[in-house]
Amino acid sequence: MIDPKPVTNENILMALGIALVEIRATDDLARAQMLADSFHNAPAMIARGADPQATWTSVLSTARKLEMERYVVSLLSHVQTRQISN
């Protein structure tokens, strides 16, 4: 699932921020680990100047393997929708 809207580093970092809140708030350790694993490489890729789409593809690839893709995509969609309405 690739979102048709352009993905930016700002979008990815905002989605990561929401994921971190979710990780802190959950009592489900397995879910927390899967979210952390999904976004694990994103900060380093952004810092190295990777193309945002490549970073997002990496996040989605891991999320897909962990069966978290739908949730991770929903985080990005939420962030993008909030940015459009602001």
C-alpha cells in the first residue's frame, strides 16, 4: 500500500511521533515492539538524506512483514490529512 499523496520527511517524523505515543500508551508489549521495529530505520535514513519515498518504503516493508502495514499507513494518512486541514 503506497499512499498516492507525496510522502515527506515531515510526514514520516510526525507519524513516528504518534507511533512513539502509542508505544508508551500500550500494555501490549508485542504491539509496541512491532511499531518500534516498523519505524526503527526511519530517523537514520532521514538524517542520511535518503529520499522520503525510500524511507517510507522501508517503513512499510517492515510493517508489512509484521502485519502492521494497515495501521502504519493509517498513521501517515492521519498526519497528511491534518496538514491539509491546517
